[in-house]
Amino acid sequence: MFDIGFLEILLILIIALLVIGPERMPEVARKIGRFTGRVRRFVNSVKQDSQVQETLKDFKESVDFEEQQKQINQINNQLQSGLDFNQDLKMDELQRPSFGNEDQNEVSNRSQFNQAPTKPEIKETTKTPDSTPKNAPNTPIEPPSEPNKS
């Protein structure tokens, strides 16, 4: 800032010694030292405040809340249009699976949401004459035969 060399400082001290005098010189030097310390602390605090203000300004510029809100609204609109089933899904085309015992006309006339599915027909197996009844009294139960160990 100021271009002051060693000789200029020495000249200022000699003139101050002659003007102030040797008995008051230490007191003036202390006051000048305190004043320069206060000025330095003030300048440093102003620099820090300006750096903080500059950092906050950069942060506010980098986080543009309006732009973020616009992006969120755009994503919300895209999701809403993607989840709109009324346009793509036609309820008349949906049919319940048939189990082979209903006509296709009967299935298409019914609403699929207000009726339970029909139960499939299960064919019962017929009993052979040589099978033993379950409630046969006094029938011995034969243990399974063991295979021959050779």
C-alpha cells in the first residue's frame, strides 16, 4: 500500500523523538501500537464479513429456489400424467379368466368387480371294486414288505 522503506521509518522516529521528547516517547509508542492493532483487527473483521457475505451470495446464486421449485412442479406434472389410468386403461377390455365352463358372452356381460370367480369343476375319481372300504372291521393291516438284501 505505502511504499515506506527502513530509512523513511528511521527519519520519522528521529523527528518524533525531537518533537515529543524522550520522557513521553514510550507512552506514545504504546498508544500507536494499540491503535495499529485495533485498526488491523477491524480490517480483518471487515475482510471476514465481506468473505462471509460473498460466500452467502454465491450460495444463494447456486441454490436458485425458484428454479428448483419449477423443476419439482415439472416432475410432479410428469408423474401425474404418467399415473393417469383413465386415458390408457379401458375397463371394458378387462375380463375375468374363465375356467372353461362359461360362455364368453356370459363373462363379458358381467362386471368383474361385483362377482366372485367361479369355482372350477373337479372330476372325482371312481372307486375300483377291489379297493377296500375305509370302515372295514377286523381287517389286518399288513406292514410293508422289506426288499431282499443280497
